[in-house]
Amino acid sequence: MDLTFYKYQGTGNDFVMIDNRTKTFPKENIKIISYLADRHFGVGADGIILIENDNKFDFKMTYFNADGSETFCGNGGRCAVAFAKHLNIIDTETTFIAFDGEHFATIKNSIISLKMINVDEIKVSENSVFAYTGTQHHVELVADLNEYPVFEKGKKIRNSYKDPGSNVNFVQQIDESTFRVRTYEKGVEDETLACGTGVTAVAIAMHITNKTKSNLISLPVEGGILEVSFTVENGIYKNVYLKGPAEFVFKGSITI
């Protein structure tokens, strides 16, 4: 079959977007998902996103990693909102459903502000923090992010967690409310230019370990700058928002 797709990116996190409201995409076929994500033989992307109908919400976002595993993706969520607007499903705000639950988002020009889930699953260890922000994240401070072996160290730590493993974020503090981040993503099994759930975990980890007192955190990633804000109530991080650009790249067709 011939498949029409759209390519979107959010701070360098790139996605193949598919309008699946007609339910014609064979989403149970992992080989097709991996083929589309393959940068050498397919379209090339960090993940595949389907926009589908939902009886209760504006739309359903279904997200697959490049290896076919299903999860939630923060930058993917922001791109899904931009794509839903392109499809005239929504206008300047939306409530949609995804793998980890309900999400609210607003759109202003190409900037998408996405409400993430409440975060209460946080484990602080001596040299790291683990947090669930829609998917699993390990957060670790390092001295020199430029020279740090993100792929080698990230892969080792990712595999040290029980199935399904964990994304791994290495962080360098720039100032009181700015933290630079590089992320190794499970499912992609490589470093990506950005990770929305990752920077969300980083912002919360830096706050809970008193590296910052701010609840508005700037997070430079390899593909741009993201922003995370939140409130804290009884140790639970609420009103967590991930903000940044989400942009259309190109439209194409491929035979699958």
C-alpha cells in the first residue's frame, strides 16, 4: 500500500506522522514501523506517531519507538498537537489521550506548551535520580557534557534497569535555572538531539535534589532549547508543562 506521511521535528527529535483516523495503518506490524523509522532504508525518525479518533478526547496519539515498542514521548506529543492542528482537528488548544493518560496543550505560532502527567514516582540515589514522566528516566550530573561518552555510558546504564529499561539523561548545570542535557533513548538505542520526557525528568530531578529552587527551568539540548515549569504539592510535581517549538519538515509518500 502507498502511505502518505508527514515529517515533524521538535528541537531535533524527529517523527513520522500518520493520519490513522481511517484505521488503515497496520500498527501491529513492528517490521513496518521499524522500516519507516530506519534512517538508511526508510524515511528516518526517532519515532512513529499515529493520530487516531477518540470518543472522549479531541484525538488519540499512538507513539512507537523506532524498535516498535509503544510508550509516550513529550516532544512527540508536541508534534502530534501541531499535526492535529494541520489536520484541522483542533485550533489553539486541545485535550488528547496518549499512552500515559490525558494531556492538555496550547499552541501559539510554532510553540507548543504541553501539560505532562503528575510526577510522583521519583527515586533519589547517591549519584542519580530516577523519575517516571510518561516513560522511565535516569538522570545523572556530569562535569563536562561536551566530552562525556553519552552513547557508551548511556547504553550501559539503560541496560542496567529491568525491562523495559530506562532512558538516560546526562546533565551539566549552567546556572541556577539552566541545565544542559544530552539523552540516550531506549527504543532508539542511541543519543537523540532532544527528549521531552527526559528534560522533564531532569528539571524535576534538579529541583528535588536542591540544585535549583526555581520552578521554571531552561534546558538546552543538542537540537535547541526546551522549557519545563511545575508546581509542587505534598512532594508531588503537578501542573508540569513542557514548552518548545514543533515544526513541519516535509510531506511524502512511501510504499509499505
